[in-house]
Amino acid sequence: MSSAATLLTATIIVTYITSTSGDENEYRLVRDLMGSYDPRPRPVVHHSQALNVTFSVALAQIIDVDERNQIITTNCWLNQNWLDYKLVWDPRKFGNITNIRLPYDEVWKPDILLYNNADVSSSLSAVSTNVIVTNGGNVTWLSMWIFKSSCSIDVKYFPFDVQNCSLDFASWTYESFEVNLVKNADTGDTSNYVDSSEWELLNFQQKRQLVEFSCCPDNPYVFINYFIVIKRRPLFYIFNMMMPCVLITLVALLGFYMPSDSGEKISMGITTLLSMTVFLMIVAESMPPTSDVVPLIGMYYGITIAIVSSATGMTVLTLNIHHKGTRGHGVPPLLKRICFGVFAKFLFIKLDLPEPPEHGLHRIPQTETHRFDTDILTRNGGISPRFARKIRPLGGSPCSDNAEQQFTKLLQKVQQTIERNEFRLAEQDRRDHVKKEWQQLALVLDRLLLLCFLIVTVSITLSLMVPPDHSNG
């Protein structure tokens, strides 16, 4: 076999062995480093020394904010870095390898936990593979966690609220003189943050502080606190909760325009109250059961329900005024001057009042029977002149006297009937006029109450729907 063929065969064999067994230098490096490595003690030269651990959190996503249970769920990437003197090597002895990857559970790691954790099973949602070790002993541990942390949710200005939630990290067993947490920046990392459709991230800052516990007051623990300041995007709640409430309120107020004789004014008010109660129950389901503050939207629903209830009560009042004319009592002059003379002109209402009936039309008292006189009967239109000329020659006979008496009685009855009819018609005209006055008064009050409630509703809606200023909070 030629030398060229021998060299080719050797190269193939070496390549095969390298591809199947790995780099010999890396294998020897891992074997030498981990052969006698014990992950239990702190990697310090002397036990009195503090191990500095650089800790940082990168916020990747705000998954959910549970207002009722006051829990915020976040996706965070943790970066922890420390120096392990037992993981130091000379690259020249191992093929110039300057860094390797080792399983994270085979090296020492700081027991840094989330102190305000609200889910004990959060460790099951952690993703961690290897740690990165450099030849100088610098260990970097990158992990991804889904945290469920407790957060005091302030729903006073819901849905225009701004929440400030914190992530409090510290070692669970190592005190400050054993493990010293060091922050690498004043703000958290948001370079990989994914925007939320419900929340707008305003700020993500970190703060380092020493905290003393009652168990060991002389040995403080180092805490790294990350503050997540988020602002709710209110469009969903405005469109699905506040706009229906506004429309229902306007429909309830337009009930003042409904004619009083329709009999549906009260039913309309009660229907709108039931509709708003259903929306209020939907809002209450998403709010935490707290008695400290009343949410802005809950306050808006409560005030609106009070407005609609008042409108329904005022509708009962106007209906009572509308039908008050059937009792026959006239409108008081002072009330007439105020409503017809001031409010009607201010509201541009054209009144439709009939002409008042003639005053002094009373029933004429009846006198005793007068003797028959043809001239009087003729002047009063009791009988025709032709009939009077025929009966005038019979004036002196006894038969004519009897006929005169009977005829006089008949004329008196006719006169009484005519007078009663005239009195009845006059009384009916008076009652119609009184009834019309009360109806017009109810119309003026309807329009006045509509204007008042409309102003109150618009003012409250604008004052509650304008987002509050959180710049000082």
C-alpha cells in the first residue's frame, strides 16, 4: 500500500473516532473538573468570604393579571453570574478550550427564589439546561421562568388604572455576608419584551436593599426588587361595558318623551334598570371583593342606576300631574306663572291651551209659575206669533186658563232642561280646560326633568370616562 493511501486511511479513522467519541480535550477537561467537584459547599476560598452573585431579570411577557385573586403572571429570563474557583483551567492544556457547557444540576447554584411567589408549582414551569463556564471560573446560569407573583391590585380607577407590581428575589438560606446579590443596572431588561394587548408597560426598574427578618435581626438578606409598572388599555372596557351603559341611560332618559297616555313610561324605566343591573353584575365578577375602594366603573354604574331610578320616580310624578286634571281642581296661579311663563319659554315649548270658559255662568234659580202672557212668550221665543194670535181670543174662558197653566208648566220644563244642558256643557268645558292645563304642566315638567337629567348624565359620563392623571402617583 502506498504512503498516500495509508495517510488517507489514517485520516478517515481519526475523523470517525473524533465524530463518535467527541473532542478528547473537552472530554479530559470535563473529567478533570468534575472528577472531584462537590456542588454542595459555596465555591469560596474561605468560608468567611462572601460570594458575589450578579443577578438580572429580563421581562419577556406579561401573561395575565388576575384582579380578583390579585396575581400577576409573567414570563421572565433570569441571568445569574458568579465566580467558582474550582472550575478554573489552563486552556493551553486542553486544546485552547476557553468555555464549556455543564449540566446546571451538577454545579453549585445560589438558591435565589421569588419571595412573593403565589404558586408553589412554578418550578415545574422553569426551563434550564446548562451553565456556561469560562476558563477563569466565571459561571453563567441562564434560565426561563413563568412566575405567578402576588400583587396588590388597586382598582380605584378601573378601567383607567395603573398597577405597580414587584418581583422580590433573594436567597432563601444565604445571608448577605455569605451570598451578596449585585445588580448590573438600574433598570430591568426589556429588549425581548412582547407587547400585551391588555397592558402597556410603562416602567421596569430594579432596586437593591437589605432586609432583616425576625428570625435573624443581625443578619440581613440582600433583596433585588423589580417593579413592573403597567397601564391598562381601556378600549375593550369602554366599548363593551361603558358604552352600553351610556346608551341604556340615554334610552331611559328619552322615556320622558314618551306620551303619558301610552302607559309604557314606567315599564321602560324598570326595563333599563334591569339591563344595567346585569352589566353591573358582569363588572363585579371581574373585580376583587374589596371594601377599601369602589372601582371607577362600579361607581359609574351605581350613579347611573341612581339617575335612572330617579328618572323613573320623576316619571311617576309627571304621570300623576298629567292625570290630576280629572279631579277638577285647577292649576295654582303661582305654579302656572312659573311653569307657563318661565320654563315653557326657556325650553321653547309651544303650549296648546284652549280658551278659558266664560266666567259667571251659573244655574239660574227657578221662580214660581207666572201667568201666561203671549207677549212675553213671543219675545222669549217660547211660541210663534201666529200661535199666539190664535190663542189670544180664548183668554177669558175657564178652559183657556187651564190650558194656559199646562202650557206654562211645559215651557218651564223646557227652560229647565235647556239651562241644565247649558250648565253641563259649561262645566264640561271648564273640566276640559283644567285637564288640558295639567297635561301641559306635565309636559313642561317632563322636558325640564329631561334637560336636568341629561346634563347630569353627560357631566358624570365625561368626568368618569376621562382618564385620571397618574403622573404624580
